Amino acid sequence: MRQLIAVTFALVAGFSAAAFAATQVIYQRGRAFSAESVSIKKGDALTFSNDDTVPHNIMSVSKGNEFNLGSQGPGMSTNVTFTESGEVQVVCAIHPRMKLTVKVED
């Protein structure tokens, strides 16, 4: 019985922790992002995953949540945590048509 209670508590605690640590994945395929816009909470992260056949250079062009991932080759993934609220414009420095708006909410 004690083991069942411990397992139940561990599962509930795990689900609660997962609810606070939200990470969404943005894929890069066909020289495009998998979404044109996404909303996240301040302090959450996005994972940029290159599922394409070519490298990408994902970067922010907005003040407050600046980042530049450099050359991200096929098969690579990188997490970016957004610490400031507001809209963040994300682009690929190699492929100008790749654009993503990240809405960071309090």
C-alpha cells in the first residue's frame, strides 16, 4: 500500500512539474518554420529543431529576447528561453522567407 501511495505521489508530482516547464518544438522543414506564430509564457522555451536537408541560422530581430543560434545543421535542435514579454520576430539569416512571430505573455 505504501508503495502504491509513493508511486501515485510521484506521478502527480511529475505531471505538475511538467505543466510548469513548457517547451514547444518549432520544426524547420522545406526552408520554412512549422508555424507562422506561437504563443508562450515568459520564462518558457522553444526548441528549434532542424528537420530540413540544409542548415539554418535562426535568430531574433527583436530587442529584449535577442538570440542567434548560428549555423544549425540538419538533425540539430537548440532550446531558446524567452525571458521578456512581448512580440519577438524570428527569422532565418540564410532563408529570408522563413519568419516566425513568438508572442511571449506574462
